[in-house]
Amino acid sequence: ARAEIGDVATARQDAAAALRALVGDPDDVTASAIGAAAAELLFQTAPWGEESLDQLITAIDTAVSWWRTQTVSTALRAAADRTFQGWADDRASTRIDIEDTPNDRLFAAVVSADLTGEQGTWRATGSLLARNTLMVSHAGGDTSRQAGALDELRRSGDENSLALAAGRLWAIGPLGPLAEAARRIQPGSWTHTTARANLALWQHAGDVLDEATASDAARYCLDVVTDSSAFVSRTTPSFLVVPYTLGALSGLLGAADDTVHRDLARFIAGLPPVTDQLEARGWARGAAALRATVVATAEDHAAWRQVAVSQPHPRLAAAILGLLTDHDEAARELLRTRIAGGDNHALAALGPDHVHELDPQVAERLMAQDAELLNVTIAQLQQGVHPIRTRDPAERLAVLGAHFADVAPWDALLRYLGHPRLPTERKRIACLALAQHADRLPEPVRSALRELIPQLTATARTLKPLGEPFGGAGMILAAAVGALDDQTLTGGLPELLTGSRSERRDAAALIGRLGRPELTAALVALLGDPYPEVRAEAACALAIRVASADHATDPL
């Protein structure tokens, strides 16, 4: 308990005293278990290089640890059996369960670790129990147990599983347990085990909190960023405090009140030059999440522009200027200047509505750079090398080319997209960008794309690390440039509708683009898809169709 709240020196004294006091009967099961906990704490809190792994292994090899290992093994085997029977849709077998074996055995192991003070084992087993409870209670619609399971997952310190669980519930619901679990983070909740998990929950679920709770949490984050000494003293963190706290702050801003936004804006305005990469990214996320109302007057705009100029990190400076993009010509001019220097963060901050304001010579130079990268990629593909880049030059060339078609090196992009060794997922984003801006493309380019479309999927085998699968991007592009005939649609659309989640989402986007009444039924069916991004795309297409002037011709 002392180690959890920062009193590590006294905790080590406790552990050493326990080891001295417990020397005696080797058959004393309780004493050996408590001794294992003491040895584990001394190992975990020892200075770097002074740990004694052989002594730890000997100390934790106890009858209690054997029993606990067998108990957890039984629980996991029972959970695997239950999952398999569900997957196999086993409705013929008759089973009478005397107990919920996965839950009960994991709970027994958690209680054992808790009573003997074995914190590491308690964390690991508690995470297993929380994840099992969350899955079972979510399937059964028990919101109370879901909130409890999320809280236990947080208390176990498993921030990675907590982030996954929060993201899943955020997307598909229910949101109540997520908000309740986040509300349970209180001033006394900050310990060595929970600190990072607390921040992760705020980051991924902070925007579902009520305004008062979210605002209080955001101010706590601001206090930690301002002076982290008390936080560090209590939690003895094994992570970088400022970047993780800034991530939590950005997740809370959506629900926080205007006062928090104004306080954060003033804080960013007073920042010294940020040179640390991770901290600059965190501040950039926070700046991008601010409400534009915090810089409402012309004086505010001028001061905010000066803040951007003072920051050396391009991502942070671009995020600060991005807040003014739609209302301040001087800010857009600063972004255009940065773009001329090759700043892609500035191009993203400028936004699609203002890309046409770029100097044509600047756009031409940027597209030439992209074309050169594409040609280099083609040369590498010929040698069997698949380069991985931090950005997609084909996407930028497609977007800029749509606005500056006369100076775009279309040959390089078309050659890249049609290359037989280029994995299809490397083509997806560029194809969707071309489809989005198809009405801006000159007719020779549209004609070339129509001829290229059959080659888009006849390429190398998919390499999963390189991006999202190609899906229906080819058919969407074909529809945009007028190359999708009825025969191709009849043959290809059913494959998308019965394909992967990305293909079903693309099917909804394609149907929305086509606007054909006979396909409305497919959109309605996609509203029941198990994945939220598919339902969202179908709902969007239906909403646009209902709002259109000719919706009366489509009764469904």
C-alpha cells in the first residue's frame, strides 16, 4: 500500500522486515506467500542493475503460486470452451453449469493475490477477470456489471485493454457504463498502478462525461502539466507524465466547459518554445481540440498568430494556426508560407476548403516532389522492396492535382496506381481522393482512369502492414469517373455487400454516390451491420437521399 502511493522507501523497509520475520517453517503456506510478495516488491523497486532475479524466482515458487496457476488455467480453459461453443453455434448439447467457472476461478485467484499482497499477480489476474466480466455482461446487457468491470480494469492498471474496451463501447454503446467508470476516478484513485490507466480512460472516454466532471478532470490535467512534482511523488510513474497527461486532456476537452478552453488557450499562449517531440504532439492535439470561440476578436487572432510563430515544432505551430483557418486571412497566409517550405502539417491545417488558395508554383513544386517519391517507389518495387513512408505521396498528389490540374504530373500517379507490383492497399487512399474530386479532373485524366481501373486490383498480394485493404475503392472511383456499367455493378456490388467490414462500408458509400432508388433496400439492411463504421456510412447515405429534392421518387 505504501509503495502504491509513493512511500517506496518505507515499503522496502516493510518488505525487508517481513522477510526477516517469516524465516521459519518452510511448510507455512501463508508465510511463504507473504514472503513471495515481499521479495517481488524488493525486486520491482530496486535500483536499476541491483535486482536479483534468481532470488526472486526462488522466493515466488510457492504452493500458493502453484495453486493460483492451476486455478487460472482452469478458468482460461473454461472460457476458451465457452467461446468455441458459441462460435460453433452448439445448440444441441445440454449443459447444466453448477458455477460460472471462468468468473469464479479468476475471482478466487484475485482474492488469493489480494490477501497475500502480491500486487503484480493481483494486477494480471484482475485484468483477466475484468475483461471476462465485461464481455459477458456486455453480451447480456448488464450495464451495472459493465461499469464495475471497466472500473476493475482501470484499477488493475491494464491501460491497453482499458483503451480497447473504451473505444469499443464508445463506438457501439452503451455509453452509460463508460461515463460511470470515468466518474469513479477520484482524488484518492491516483496510485502507481492506476495512474496511467486513469489517464487512458479520460483520453478515450472523457467526452462522454458530464460537463462539470469533465471540466474538473481537465483542470486536474492542467495542474499536473503545470507542476507534476506532487503527481510524480505519489504515483512514482514509469511513463512520461506530460505527454500522457496531455493526451487525457485532449480527450476531455469535448465535454469540458468554455472556461477550461479559455484557460488552456492562455496556457498555450504562454508556453516557452516546445522542442520535445512527444510534448509538442500532445500540445498540438490540445490546440486542435480548442473551440474557436477562445480567439474571437482581432486582437486574439493577432496574439494567437504570434504564439504559432514562436513555436519551433511544425505540428504544434500548424495546430495553433489551424484554429484560425476559417476566419483569418493572415493565419492562412502563414500556413501557405509554411506549406511552401514543405510543411505537411500546415497543409493539413489549411484544410480542403482552402487548398485552392495555394500559389500554383508552390503546388507544382510539391507535386513534383510527390511524383519523384512515386517514381522511387516504383523502382524499389521492381527490386522487390516495399518501402513504408510516414505519409502517402499519392494522396497529396491526387488532392493537389485536383485543384491544380494543369501543372500536375498525372503520368507519375497513373503509372504508380497501375503498377502490377504495388499492393492494392497502397492505392486505396489515392483512389478515394481522386473519386472525391472527380468533378475537378480534366477529361484526359478521367479517360486515363477509366482505362486504368481494371488494373487496380490485378496487382500484388495484399501486405497487411501497409494500410487498409483496397475494398471497394476501385468501384467508387469507377462510379466517379463514369466507368461503372450495369454489368460491373451487378457483379461487384453483391461481393462488397457480403464482404469484409471495409468492403461493406465501401458498398454503402458507393450506393450513396450512385443515388439509385432500387439500391435503397441495401442501405436499410446495412443499418443492422455489426460494425459502427458500416452503419454510419449507410445512415449518412440514407440521410442525404432523404434530404435530396427527388426523395419523393424513393418511397422506401
